[in-house]
Amino acid sequence: MSRDISKKIEQYEKFLHDKLEVDLKQTWDLREKIYEEISDYIKLKNHIELIKSNNLKELKTMVDLGSNFYCQAKIPDTTYIYVNIGFGFHVQFTLDEAIEFINKKEILLQKKSDQYTQDIAKINAHIKVVYEAISEILNLEKGEEANK
């Protein structure tokens, strides 16, 4: 195999491992975070609907303090709820306002996850092209060696 061909294959492999595979993993991770956020909002919406359907005025619940460490909490008034809207901000909503916000947020997050899915498909296509290029270079080299 000539040095030029081996150098070209090495460049393709470097691009594949250092750029494309890293981008693919990062995009997968970002999409997973979006899915987790969607799941959290759906859980919150289900809890709000449960409070509304049972007409609960006060509530006892378990609160996750972090690392699956829970403590009991008493909510004396369920008229309002604080919702994390992002960037560390929390907004006080009525239950109906919270559900409306969550529905809009779900649509936005779903659009983001769809974009990440498209990005993943593009990166996978690029990876396939690079593998095919490497394969074609190797096949051309074999053809040249057979003609010698």
C-alpha cells in the first residue's frame, strides 16, 4: 500500500473517530436530556391533573432533595404551583396556567428532540460515507496491486 493511500485512510479514520463519533455521542446525549425533561413535565402535568380531579386543597407528599433522598412535605394550599421554566427561574402559576405552560413547553421540547434526531441521522450518514470512502480506497488499492 502506498504511503499516500495509507495517509489518506489515516486522515479519514482520524476524522471519523475525532469528529463524527464525538459529535454523534454529544447529540445523542443532548436528545436524551430533552427526553428526560419531557418526561419530567409529563409527570408534573399528571400530578396537577390528579390534584384538580380530586379537588385537593392541601397535600402531603414526598420531596426528592437530591440523590434519591426524600423527605415528607405538607402543602397547605394547592391553589398555586411554582414551575421551573428554565435558566434557574421559577414562576408561580395557577394549576390551569401550569398545564397550559407545560403543554406549550412539551411542544417546544418535542421540536428540539426532532431536530436532534435529524442531526443524528445526518451524522450517521456522514459516518457511512466515510466508511464507504475508506472501503473504496482500499478496493482501488487492491485493484492496482492485482494489475501489477
